Amino acid sequence: MRIERTGQSMSKLLTSLEEDLRREDITHIERVPTPRPGERYREVVFRYFTEFGIATVYIRIKSHNFERRYVITAKYDWTVGGIVEGWIVEGDVVRIYEPVAMSLEDIGKTLDYFGETFWKAEEKLLGQKMVRAYTED
């Protein structure tokens, strides 16, 4: 694997994640930790964050043309507050983004936003699979 330091802020990584989740050609998405039925993903992640002071999420997005794996870690530092860092793995390249400080409130808002964005991507993908299954019969 080759490691590249992008020199870009985590906000650029989050923008890339948002763009990928809104793509029309997604064939597969997954995230870890996986919530149990009836649980919201963002609640699981925020619970880890508040109980342990750190939470890491893994998100994989695939299409016929690409696969990207996102790794995002939020941790709480008692002196600075929340720190978010992450990287994108694509093929054999790991692109590392610069960590940013975020307030707990902003981390919560970001979790909510991306939780909703991921949910919409899942719904869209499921709808596409249902249409394909229906039209194949």
C-alpha cells in the first residue's frame, strides 16, 4: 500500500463521502459498526464516542467503476475537545487527511447529517435493486 498525505482538511474527506453517497451508480454500501434492528447508526456511534471517548466508523462504497473505503475516527481530548481524523483507501492507495478540532455539538450534527445521507443512499440502492428484480421477471 502507498500512503499519501493530502494536506487537505477532514472537511474535504467529508465532502468526498457526501458526493459518493449521492452517486447514481452505487452498487453496494456498508458501514461498521452495523446497528441492530431498530437502532439508528448515529446513535450507536455517538454512544461509543460518549462512553469510550473515541469512535471509529468504516464505510465502503462500491460501483462498477470504483470502490472507496472511508475510515473516520472521532475522539475526545480533554484539553482541546473533539478531534476528527480520517483517510480514504482506494485500491492500494491510502489518502490521509489532516485532523480537525470539532465541538461535541458539531460532531453530533455531522453524525446526524451523514446518518441521514447514508440512509437515503441505502433507500435509493434498495429501490434500484427492487426495480431490477421486478423488471427481470
